[in-house]
Amino acid sequence: MLAFETNCHIFDGCGFPAPGLNSFLFEPLFTVGGIEFNKPMLLAVLTTVIVIGFFWAAFGRAKVVPGKLQMVGEAGYDFVRRGIVYDSLGKKEGEKYVPFMVSLFFFVWIMNLWSIIPVAQFPVTSIIAFPAALALIVYVLWMYLTFKKHGFVGGLKNITGYDKSLGPILPLAVVLEFFSNVIIRPFTHAVRLFANMFAGHLLILMFTIASWYLLNGIGIAYAGVSFVMTIVMTAFELFIQAVQAYVFVLLATNYVQGALAEHH
């Protein structure tokens, strides 16, 4: 629900139309091949097109002396490569994972960014299915690398933190580590992104609707304060969107690093 979608104001005898789960439910916009596309799905497809289109335009005909678009692309690519991947995996081991992590970072960031884009005004990652799908991809990669690197027995030891020096508490430690890595890790990876985007969007909606709701009589003074808070929360959300994309990819690289680490 957006502010301009209601005629309800304070002192008009109606209650505050607080946003809720209804603000995250969308009717299908159109159907393609029997698949119904709603607004978040459409924004996710547009995100894919934007990320691919941007890097294709930036590097499709790369030059020794880069143009403005190539410079921007190189800056973004280098930020993820040096600031995230190399720091976690090192240059030699991490280089092969840079394209995936760069794609993941910009895909998550743009899906977050839709929250403050006019007309769109919705963070795709506030729908749990999208962070869960991305976390699942990282999870599958982590599992694959773990067993490829260490073999079946070594992979199990890596996942469970098997260490004979733990003595009597080894069985308990193995169970806790297995539960933490196999179940909790992918869950928290997805929920961390989802919860931040969900809460941020809800707060922006709250202050936006409140600005409109209070725009009546003496409430106009309070509407001004609420509108200022809307601007402040939007600016803060812009920062959080980038941070959450960074954290999501940072955790992904840490999981890869853990999969490749030698077990002692």
C-alpha cells in the first residue's frame, strides 16, 4: 500500500492504514507460457537484463584506454575482486571465483536498489524466495567444493569439524558443527538479507503512509516530520542495500574459503 492509494486522513474518523503483509503480496501482471509473472518476478528479470547488459556494454569491446562506461565497470569489478574475493581466498585461488562473486554482488545490489526506484519501489529480496534461491546456489557450490577438495570422508570431517583432540566432547561437537553448517548456515545466509530488506521497506512504507495520513488539520505539522523521516530512512536504506549485498557475497566467499581450507 502506498500513501496515494488511500483517502484516509487523521481526524476523518478512520484508523491509520498501517502497512503489513499485504504490502508484499502482488497479483500476476501477465502470464507467459503458463507462468504467472508478478511485480517482484518482473523486477528480478529486469535485474538480470541490467547486470548482463551493463557488463556486456562495458567489456564487450574493452579497450586499453577505457571509456567512461568501461571505467565504471572496471571499478565495480575490481571492488568485488580485490575488496572481497582476494581478501578471503587470495589472488591465486580466488581468481576463478571472481566472475561468480561479481555477478552475485551486483545481482543482489540491484534487486535491493529497486526499493528506492520510482514506480518499482520494492526490494525484490524482501521476498524470501529470492534470497533463499541465491543462498541455495552458494550452498551447493560450497558442498561441491568441499567434497571435491577433500573427498567423501575428508568432506564430512570438514563439515563436522572432526578433531580427535576434542576427546570426550567430540561427538557433541560433531553434531553441533554438522547442524550449524548444514542447516543453520544456509538458513541464516538467506534470512539475513531477507530480514533487512523486509524491515527496511516496511519502515519506509510506514513513514510514507504516515505523511499522507497526517496531512489534515493540525496533523500537517506532524506530517512534515514524518516526511523528513521518510527521506532519512530512504537515504539510510540506500546504504543498507549496498552493505547487505557486500555481506551476502562476503559470506559466500568465506564459505568457499572454508571448503578449500585444509582440515587438521
